[in-house]
Amino acid sequence: MNMKMPESTSPQINRDIELLLCGYADYGLTEFIYPEYLEHKDEIGTDCILRLAEHLAECGIKDNEYTVQSIRMASARLFNSSQEPSKELFKLAFPRPFESEISKNCRNYNLSEYLLYGLIRSESFFNAEVNSRAGAVGLTQLMPETAKDVAGKLKLKDYDIEDSATNIKFGTFYIEELKRRLDDSEIMALFAYNGGISRIRRWEKITKQQLKRNDVPHDILLESLPYSETREYGRKVSSAAAIYGWLYYKKCACDVIEEIMN
């Protein structure tokens, strides 16, 4: 997978700042790394970014906040550098935390792992503690009412959607259910995950009437979607899934996109 990066000016590297940041990592002062990085990110070379992001990712095993910082740091450099990105940088920007839970639930609910990784990264950046202003909770950003409905279908009376394992299970169940209800279409399931299944069905019906067709390709539906947030959401998750498929599952990115769009 070759990705042409946007042109940008190479950073004017400040070796003193790099030494300071690496010193924080070497002496276990991890909490000082990201705030200092934010102040001086344009003065730090890519090799130093790699080292710091790797350190934060390792610390993220015990403290999820550092996982998020690692992803943000790697992503910022990945998409704002004129250099050819390394696979190491891609993997730091698109990591696989919560791997065992994601793998188990994808097997249980017949969902591709790269799609679920793309969804979770897009929804929460793997921040298990994030709550949206609309009230969505956790890794898969489930609304409490949706979680209650899922719990009923799973015959669970006691549950905690702030628990990462539960949140992943419920989110996987929900996206698979949407996919099944929408003619096994992954892109339609993503639209419904973001915008609600009733709204998406109504929009699909209107689009078919306008085009005077009983069958409209999903890539055309994506471009004609009147809800910009949901349209961008579909693009974002699909792109992330394609990168995950390429990085970890020996899939061609184009094949992943085609699979999602079918």
C-alpha cells in the first residue's frame, strides 16, 4: 500500500527538546511526555516521535490514557509529513489494543476484525473512558438506550457498558445485528450505527425513488447521503478498516473497501 503524503515543511529539530522527552521516557516520567510534545511537536523528528509513541503504547497496557496519546502522536506525524511513512508508524497510529476481546467477539458474531478495529478507532480512539456530549459511552460509543436493548436481546439483566469487555461485546452484537437487518451490507450497517436504522432506510428509499431504480450501488448511496456527519463517518470507518486489513490481515486495501461497499 503506497500512500502519497501531503507536502509539508520538515520540522526544525530541537535536539534539546528531543533529549528532554526521551529522558522522560527513560526515567519513567511518562505523564510529562504528551504535554511537552504538544508544545513542541513541530520541533521533534520522526525517529523521536516513533520512540515516544512506542513508549506510550507500552505504558498504555496499564493506563489506557497513554494508548490514546500514542495514537494521537503517531497519527499527527503520519498524516502531516512529507516523508514516506514507515509501517512502524502506521502500526502505532492504527494499533490493536483490546485484541483478545475484539477477536473473541468478532468470531462470536461473524464480523471482520478490521471492520471492528476501524469502528472503535473512529468512535473513541480506543479511549475506554470517553463519553460523548450526546451521552454515548465507551469504546464503541453506545447510547445507554441501545445498550439496554442489546442487553435484553442477550438476556442480561446486570451489565456495565463502561466496562471495556461488555462495551466491545455489545457494540459488536449491535453492528452485526444492523448488518443482518440491512441485507448483510456493512456500509449500510455503519450508516445506521451512526445515524439510526429508520433514518437510513428512509434515505435509501428516497434515493431509489429519485434515481428511479430498485437497486442503487452503495458507493452512490454514500455520496448521495444528505447527512454530512454520517457520510463522513462511513468514509472514516471504511478507510480505517482498509488500513487495518492491509497492516495486519494481508488484505489489499481496495478489496476491504469493496467488501464494505457490497
